[in-house]
Amino acid sequence: MKAAEVRELDVQELERRLTETRRELFNLRFQHATGQLENTGQLKDVRKNIARLLTVLNRKKWENEK
């Protein structure tokens, strides 16, 4: 997920995507713990996506408060 794509989303969509991405991270961690995850690089990518979503979400909320 690119940062430009994330910036185009509204607050509700960002929150929905954040929930989905956190669920995906949980599932990947579970797979990693049980030895079923072959591509461990996915963990890093998903964590970065969560950080992007949180950054843009917090920025939009901050701008709306002004």
C-alpha cells in the first residue's frame, strides 16, 4: 500500500483498513509462531502499512480538530 493511496482515503476507511491490517498482522504472527509462515518479510511489510495508516489517520484527525 503506497502512502499516496492512503492519503486519499477518508477517516472511516482508514480506520476500517487499520482494523483489517492489524488482524492480518495477528494471523501472520500466529503462522510464524507455528512455523507455517514461509515469507517472514510479510511481517515487516504489514507493520509498515500499519504505521502508514496510523500516521495519516492521526494527521487527518489533527487537521479536523483545527
